Amino acid sequence: MSIALPEWAVWLDVPCNKAKEKVRHRVLYGGRGGGKSWAIAQKIVERAARSPIRILCAREFQNSIRDSSKKLIEDWIARMGLRSCFTVTDTAIKGRNGSLITFVGLNGREAAIKSLEGYDLAWVEEAATLSQASLDALVPTIRKEDSEIWWSFNPRYPHDPIDAYFRAGIPPPGTVLLEVHWRDNPWFPAVLKRDMEYDRLRDPEKHAHIWEGRYLQRSEAQVFQNWQVIPFETPDDAAFRFGADWGFSKDPTVLIRSFIGSWGEGKASDERRAVADPKGKVLFVDCEAYAIGCPIDQTPALFAGSDTKRPPRWINTHASPGIERSLQSKIVADSARPETIDYMKRAGFRIEPATKGAGSVQDGIEFLKSYDIAVHPRCQHLIDELVHYSWATDRQTGEILNVLADKHNHVIDALRYAVEGAHRSRSSKFTFASSGRRVMSSREVEGYVLMGSSGDALFGRL
């Protein structure tokens, strides 16, 4: 059963392009929300159900099958009522007619890519991250007669290999080049529309890149350079660090989950795996929860999904998935909303206010920059902020100022709060903690010992 798709999706079926050339490449690019992957997944299922073809679903980074497009294709098989036509295994999807859909990561595997000949169709998802080596290895490998390669991506930089190949000058013969945006999707989700409007009103530059598919402009004013988007498996022994930032009116409420570790060798010689290590130099971020204008009574559900207690302490009105172990783990949250923190405590969360003071934001940012930050691709809002978070610039001279711009920072603030304990434990500086007339004991300030006894108490490292 075929389901209606946007009008532009007809270009996934036409045998020839506008130049009357037999189609070899179908290239879909543009901003978020256009439904590119959604439409391609349906067409892949249609083709696999119609004839015994071999289809390769690839992306640059795929540490495990969960990082692939497999779940999206499985959903389309169910949606189209074709479950009886396919057998789904852990690593592949097989059609009863002999068709086969497999999934692979390309990064650093040029030799292995060259063994993938014999496929009728290859789909490269998130192609903006594709390396030149992967591109050079894949194109000549998919060489079966009448074979096709489909590419989908949100543009990043004009010098990215995929852009240089298709958009810088005359594209290869047989190319269908299609720009797709949110306005081309008649089923553009309301939740994405809220996110888009928030970006449009608050930051036109970010809106232009994320939603309109414009190129990013690299700038010396960008704060973070020490990060990468890469799939990884979270180790079972990870010591999670949660941080939360509260939304005000139309601002987002955010929860982030992270852990400190290092890279270890995977099962194959060219694979890496995340290893939990409190002394590691990598800050892994594997989950985020994000909602604009989230009501306080929906915040527990945003963080933890449905409550398992009976009677439930909150109602999960929007079927939020939440983040696993957020209810059992300590969360460090923005201290500007004590009433929200109290509400969350009453709902059963272990939550405490972050420490703030003069210079705390910049100090926290510098601490984050002391790590290599590995961001899982599902943490899209953190990725957006890491790309755009910048130092302020003088409007008249363009000079970069030593002041952090107050935008693109909600998820980053949550990440600062998440690692606050690690920051304190690593710091060897003396810190002033105002206690008023009350004297604080060493147990009340994590990692510090009391050195004074009245007014502003002075604490030093143990």
C-alpha cells in the first residue's frame, strides 16, 4: 500500500532527469523538516517489495545498527502493511521475493566499501558529513547496470565533499538535484514548527542554516571547536551526569545526559567504543530532552516519560519518551527557578541548584573546552548550539569581544550544570562561598573544607 508523499517525491521515480539523461544520482538537500528521509524510506520499501533488488543504506558514522536508518524503514514496512513481505533481522531486512536491505558505516573503511559491488541502489543519509575518501570509494563501487545512488543532507559548508561534487559547478551526468525545505512538506509537524518559529524570532542566522538550508559561515567568534558528532554505544557502567535548564515563556526547557570517559578499541580494528572513565578526556553526550514553552506540570514527563508508580505522580500528556535513569540520578539545574526545583523534588527527582556567581558562566565554558566533546547524532539541539554559540562582536568594528553572546546557550547551559561536580573536583582554586551568618561544614560543600568561620566562609580544596 502506497501512502501519499509530497509532490517533489515524484523525482524519486522518474527514469530521466531534465536533461533527458538516465538517472544515476538523486540528490535531496535543504533544511530540516522537509521530509527527505521520510520519503526516501518509503520509496526504498516500495522498490524492495516490487522486485528482488539489493539496497545499501549508508552513512559516514555508524557504530551500531541503532545509528542507521533501519528503524525508519521498519516503520514504513509496518505503515504500508507489508510486514508479511519482509523478515527483519538484527542487521538487515530481507524480502520474501529475494530483496535485501543492508546498513553500513563508511568512515575509515575504504577497502571494505570496495567489496560492496552488486547493489542496485545505495542511499547515503546525512551525506554532508561524508569524507572525500568515502565518496571516492563508494561512487565507483555502486556500478551495477542501471544502479543508482541517492543522497540526502542538510548543507553545512560549500567545501564539504558532497557539496563540491554536486553543487559547485556542473553535477555528474544523470543527476537529479532537488532542494527540499519545510514548506515543501504538507505534513510538517507542529512540534517542529514551534522550534522553527522560536529560531526565526530569536536568531535569523541560525534559522537560515537549520531551517532554510543555508551554508554555515565558519567564524573565529565560535566558542567551541573541540567537538564532533559521532554515534557511540553508551557503556553499561557509565556514571551519568544530568543537567537541566528551565524555559521561560517561549524558551526551551532542557535536560541533558552525559558521562566522562575515553575511546577504546571496538570489536573490529577500525572501530572505537566509548569507555566510562572518570579521569578521561572525552565528555560524551548521549541524550537530550527539549521542549519550548513546556508547562511546569509537564516537565517531569519531559524528563522521565511516564511515571511507573500507582497512582502516577504526573501525567504524560504528550507521550514524551523521557531520558532513562533521570528519575534515579542526581540532576544539577539552573538555580534561577527555585519553585521549579521544589516542584520536581516533590515529583520524586533528585535535583539540586547549580552554583552561580561572578564569572561562573565563562569559567564553566572553559571547563567544557578542556574536554573533547562527543555528541550522539540524536542530540540535535545541542549540535545546533555548539555550531552557533559565539563570542559577542563589536557591531561597528567586527572585533571579537571577551563576552559570551546570550543566545544558543540553553542546552550548553544544561551541559555546564551537568559537569559542575567534575569541575569542582578538578579545580585547585580557593573559592568563596557566602554563607551569611550560618557556618557551613565541609560536608555541605562538595569537595571543599572550611577555612573560615563567619560571614563569607573561605573554602579550600581537601
